[in-house]
Amino acid sequence: MIYLQLFLSFLKIGLFGFGGGLAIFSLIQHEIEVHGWMTQEEFVDILAISQVTPGPIGINCATYVGYTATGNIWGSLLATIAIIIPSLIIMLSICKVYFVISTRFQHNIYFNRTMHMLRLSVLGMIGAAALLLMKPINQPSVSFIDWRSWLIFGLVCLFTILPMFIKHSNSNEKKCTTFIKKMLHTISHPILLIILAGLAGYFVYI
């Protein structure tokens, strides 16, 4: 019976849990209180563990709750599968529709312009989020961003968009040019940029 409760509860959470992992914690807490799977202290501990472990917070939380409620790995597997099923079905459906539309209208100038504008809008939203994070801390006299931070931010942006302007190497190109292009592609890797930016911030502000 508890396995059915776990599956239905996390299926419902996955279906109506809009806004990411942190937004669905209240839904998870409600289901835990209704079914009495664990105490409030255990739930708080699970939230802490879910945030420090890799992966989406909501899925991590479902895995821990399932294991704690049943005491075995099958409960955690069932809860994890249940919470991702709605998102998986919805995203596969959207991808299928997009694939059909993009294949049918790939040469349509209006479709291509629309997708181009959508890409620009996403880029704008990401930039807006970055600018919000760079606002000065509470007191106007204490600025979170100075010229060194802007320099690091600018370099990361530059190396992020640089691969889009670098053409693939041809066999007739000089080895030096090919090496530089490969090096720029390597530096532009997102994970490497995050590590380098973190190290730069540490040594600059130490």
C-alpha cells in the first residue's frame, strides 16, 4: 500500500510542481504529513541533503523520501520515477511537436525569424538574471561589483559566445591557426569557464 501511496503522491507532485525543486517542497511536505512517512526534523535533514548533492533538488528529495518511507531502494526508485514521469511525457510531446513543425517549416522565413527572436529573448532573460545578481548589496556604499568583477564577467561572456564565430578548421589551414581555434574551443567549455571564473574571483578578492 505504501508503494502505491508513494507513486501517486510523487506523480501528483511532478504534475503540479511548477517552479523548480524549491517550489515543490511545500507539496512534498504536505504529502509527508498526510501519510506520516517521517518527522519534520527528518524532512528538514532531507532538504539539506538534497541541496548539497548533485542533480535536481526535487528528484533528490523524492529519492530520499522514498527510501526513508519504505526502508529500501525500491521505494526510492519508485518515488524518483513517479516525480519525473509527468515532465518526461510533457517534454517528449513538446519535442515531438517541435520536430514536426521545424521539419515542415524549416524553409519558412517567418518560422525562422520567430525562432531567431525566441533565441534572442532567452539570451535577454539570462542577461537580465545576471545583471540582477550583480546589483550592489543592500547598502549603496557597499558595491558587490567593481571593475575587476566586470572584467571577469566580460571575459566569461566573450569566451562563451566566441565558438559561434569560429569556423571549423579546414585541412589547408596553417597548423598554428588550427591550434589556436582548438585552444579557444577548449577554453570556452562551460565547466572550465565556471572553474576558471571561480579561481579568478578567489585570487582577486582573497
